[in-house]
Amino acid sequence: MEDITFIPLQGNEFFNYDQLLDDFYKPFKPGTVQINHYFMVNHHSPTTMVTKLFFDDDDEQHSQFQSNMLRESRDAELLNRTPNVIPSSGIKPIKQVIVLILL
């Protein structure tokens, strides 16, 4: 299609940031993701999430997601760590088919 541009990616361009950040942040409390709620994070306190059941609800829950690691050592360690490469997504080579259109 003329309006679509494909940019092929190499297999080494996908990284496991989830695994890397698990050392720096606490997981969500069980059950908090399954309920409907509004959540907010302020850039002045990026590791604290505020949740409400409704937008104009006065009842707010504050959750701290920063690990017990000191901020200075966390920042330095984040700069020095490299996430692991993960397999690229997409169709497995055995299932790929080349289609030729002859005019």
C-alpha cells in the first residue's frame, strides 16, 4: 500500500525493560489493576501513584512504588545497567510466506 511505510527491525532491538525495572520499583498490590479507577502521578513525586474510584471522588489512595534503594544509587545503577535483549515479536520464520504478484 502506498500510504504505509515499513521499517524493518532487527532482532536485537527489543529489550526487557520490565525485568530491569523490577529491581527499582515495587509491584502493584494484588487486585488493584482489575478495578476501574483513575490514577495520577505527579512529576514532582514520580514513584507515588494516587488512585480514585471516580474522577471527583474525595477518597484518594496513595501507593509508593519506589524500592528501598537510595535515590542516588538507583539513578547511578539505572545509567550503568543494560536491559536484556528479548526475542522480536512477529510471525515465526517457519510460518512466513512470500507472496508474488505477477502482472
